[in-house]
Amino acid sequence: MLTAEERDVITGLLGHYTDPRAAVVEALKVVQEHRRWVPDEALPEVGALLGLSAHDVDAVATFYNLIFRQPVGRHVILVCDSVSCWMLGYEDIATALKRRLGIGFGETTPDDRFTLLPICCLGACDKAPAMLIDFELYGDLTPERLDAALGHYA
Amino acid sequence: MRDEDRPLTRNIRPGEPPLDRAGYEEAGGYRALKAVIGRRDPGELLDIVKDSGLRGRGGAGFPTGMKWGFIPMGPDAPKQKYLIVNADEMEPGTFKDRFLLEGDPHQMVEAAIVAAWIIQASDVYIFVRDAYRRATDLLRAALAEAREAGYLGRNILGSGYELEVHLHTSAGRYICGEETALINALEGKRAVPRQKPPFPQSSGLWGRPSVVNNVETLYNIPHIVLRGAEWYRGLGKGADGGTKLFGASGRVKRKGPWELPMGTPLRELLEAHAGGMHDGHGFRGLLPGGASTGFLVDEHLDLPMDFDPIQNAGSRLGTGALIVLDDRTSLMGMLRNLEHFFARESCGWCTPCRDGLPWVERILAAFAAGRGTAEELDILEMHTRFCGMGKTFCAHAPGAIMPLETALKYFRDDFERGLTRAA
Ligand SMILES: Cc1cc2nc3c(=O)[nH]c(=O)nc-3n(C[C@H](O)[C@H](O)[C@H](O)COP(=O)(O)O)c2cc1C
Ligand code: SF4
Ligand code: FES
């Protein structure tokens, strides 16, 4: 199922590693960059390029928070739900986001625009509450400021 | 504080882009690298690091010089040896390594190269969490500039020393910050912790001698080798030498981070630097070093922020990131949030952690809703023992249980109030 381009990029990575296995996270990210998520069918093919079984690849793929094993929308919102953000209004932010988007955590809007996920501390506790949209940091959030942030993403 | 008293952050101007190589060198950067690579004996430099009293800033406070001293040296030592930089920073409440990496990436590069020389490493791996995209981009640019200048790669500055620096971006998981899990992650394996011993210094990445150090720990190194152990020790106010990045979160007026002497009293951090509590909020307690440290309360505020005094008070200095609980935030809600984090981030390898933490979280939810039972209170106590130091494979569970254990000690009334009221 992998495209020629995905294969080329993954094969190209191997030159940077003495052991091809060490490239597995990077290879999964290549797949994710090309199709937003990592489908099951990609695992044996990534494994074949790295000399690993599909199971070995899956053991890594399922371990990480930011390797998506289900389809996600065009933009991924990661809302910090750890303690410093929780103390400064995480719950209001989460409620406002869910209402604004009409979805819950782990879901994608019907127009495929946003996927909403919780994430642990973003190292931005000085700007709590905080979230990432496509890895862009938004801090000192209030429910009122959410619209401006969401408006940047079509 | 004067610039020379804050070696870690003196180049950092928040809100402005960090110094490029030219700017960094103008500010005195890469002087340590030029002074030591190929010129100073690694053993002699190691002694300076040992004498400085530097202790690891990743949370455990292990003496850095002693850690490096376990790396095999000399002609019979393995050719492949690794220095691994731990930039996985995911301890809730902590934002110091991000501040350093985004604020002065060249200092990371210089620190890594100088540290690598001292242990005669063949490669450096910088392990950065995926969410730190800006830090990653800045590091990549700094590494390219350093390579161009001949500070890394083959034959550094004509010394014959060869060093490669690799940047590894992770994909998000707190446990990757545990040093042996991190090594598994770098090898492309599922990032569960490894049994110790063997310690990484004898058998680490691909079975080779390896040292894992925190970002902030390493930022100290160029200054220590240039200015000496005595100067460094003199920066601290108490037993521990040097400065440290401290920060605060919760309902305090200012968050930091601030670079301050080790041994700065907790009260000074809270009142002078954080500016005290928001108006209308009172102080109840704080976790002094991130989510995995125990509560300290009023009676502890005059303690110096050094490793031993905080440990002796039943907590840990951890990352020096204060998480402050005010009198209007629910303690039970906070504990539940903390244990939710630890339960979710457990790697699942051992039972007290994998099964115990979700259980604890459920009980805390009941207490938060005023539906706890006396029996559940006993069960919480039981888990504090099951997850204690030495009962689990790694330090995740002992850290996870520390806030609960200390809350049971200092805030007993909250638990009593969380019990179901008999009609
Ligand atoms: C669950 C867990 C998570 C950890 N996360 C980090 C981390 O994100 N960054 C870090 O430097 N150390 C972290 N540590 C500590 C490391 O295992 C290790 O002690 C540290 O990187 C050593 O560096 P130092 O001696 O310079 O402090 C973590 C430990 C545990 C048990
Ligand atoms: S204590 Fe928790 S995180 Fe550590 S090895 Fe056991 S299950 Fe994994
Ligand atoms: S707790 Fe939310 S960014 Fe740290």
C-alpha cells in the first residue's frame, strides 16, 4: 500500500542509522506525514523495509501518543489536560472546544477539519491553559480566545 | 542577578530569537570547546566536574561527575561510546528545558560536545520530545552552524577527535524520559524501561557504554570547565553548587522560569519570584519539583531548595518546578488529575503501576464526588505501599504515588470530607 515516494523517503532514512530498526519511529512518521495516520496495512511494509516483523512495528506504533492509528482530520488539536492547565481552567477550555466543534475527545468533525485529542503537559505551564493545533502552541487560553485560534485552520 | 551569576540563561532574551553562532561566540560562547577539545586531558576535566558537586537536573540529582566516572576510559575502552541528551521534558509543571533549548540552542551544542570529550564519546544522541518542534528546528540549525565551523564531525579543530551528533525526535510518551526506556526508544524498540543493573554506563545503547543526562545538567558543563569547581560551588547558597532553573505554576502571580542559586529558600521562590498567590487565593501546599514529587506545606517554606533538605522533608527537589495548590482548588480534583496522568503514561510493564494507578484514580474520583468509603481509604494507603520505591521496575510508580502519600499525611481532612455522609 505504501507509495513509491513513501518507500523512497523511508529507504533514504536508513543511511543515517547503523541499525535499520532504529529508524522505525521516523519511518512511521513518514507514513503519517503522507496520509495523516498509520493504517494497519502499512505495518508489514514498513517492517519489510527495516527488516522487522509487522508485530515489531506495531509494538512501537501503538506505544506513542502521537502516532495516530485511526484516521484524523486535516488539523489535530492537542489540548493539555495535565495538572497546571487543569488548575487554570482546562475543563472550561475542553468544554468550549467540544461545544464549538460538536465532537468529543478522540473524534473528528464531520467536515474532516479537526480532530480533538487530550495530551499530557506541553511544557508550557507558564502559559496555562495551553494547546497545540498542528504543533503550533496556543497559551493563556480562554473560551473567548478559542475562535481566533480555530479561525487560522481551514 | 549579574550575568556571570546566571551562566545558564545569560544569553536568553525571552521573545527574541536566540543567538546564532556569531552572536553566541561574541557573548563568549564556544570558548570552552576551543579550550578543551584536543587540549585538556579528559581525566583532569572529569575531576573538575566531580569537584564542582554538580548533581543531575533531570530529577534524581545523581552526581554528574560520579556518573561519568563509571564510563570505561583509555585505549582498551570500546570505541563506540554514547552521550545521550534527555530533552523529553514531560514532567507536568516543568518548562525549563524548553526555555533553555529555545533560548540558547548553541549552548546545548557546545555543552554536548564538551561533555562528549570528557567521556570520549563517539556519538551524541539528542532525544527531543515531538511537541518541541521549535526547539528541534533551532537545534538543527545550531548543529549545522557548528558543523560548518568545524566544531563537530571528523577531526574537530584539528584535534583528531571525531564526534557525530544525532537529533532524534520522539513521538510523545512520558516514560521515554526514563533513561533506560529512552535507550530502548532510540534502538527502535517499545520504550519500556530496562532492568538495572547493568547500568547504561557499562551497557547502554546497543550494549555500549552510555551516559544519559538532562539538558539543564549539561548546560552547566562549559562554564564549569572554564571557570572551575570552586567558582561553581560558590554560586550555590547551601550544600549544592551552582544555579538552577526554578519555575512555578498554579494560582501564583508570576511563573518564571528564573535562574537562581541552588539552595534558594522555598519562601523566597514563592513570595519574591512568583509574587505570591493571586488575590483572593490562599496558599495550601506545593509540589516542589513537578508532578512526581511530594507535597510540602507551610512548615517547609523556610527550607533551602537543595536536594537533601527537600528529600529529608519527605519530598524531592525533582525538576524545581513548583506546582502550587491554592485554597479554592479542590485537592481531590488535583490528585485525581495527577493520577490520571500517571495511569495513562504507565508503560504497563508491572502490576502495581499498570493496575494500581487506574484503581487509585477511580477511588480519588469517588472521593472528589463525596462518595468515598473508609475501606477505599485503606486501599489508597495500600497502593502507596505497593507503588513504593523498589517495588516496581522503574521510578514511575514511586513518583506517581508521592503526591497521594503526602496528601494523606498533610490533608487528611480532605479525605474525611470525601467520605460518603451516612444519612
Ligand atoms: C518516569 C520517568 C520520567 C523521566 N523523565 C525525564 C525527562 O523527561 N527528562 C529528564 O531529563 N529526565 C527524566 N527522568 C530521569 C531520567 O531517568 C534520568 O535520571 C535523567 O535523565 C538523568 O540525567 P541527569 O543525571 O542529568 O539528571 C525521568 C525518570 C522517570 C522515572
Ligand atoms: S513502574 Fe510503571 S512505568 Fe515503570 S516499568 Fe513498571 S509499569 Fe512501566
Ligand atoms: S500542565 Fe499544561 S502545559 Fe504543563
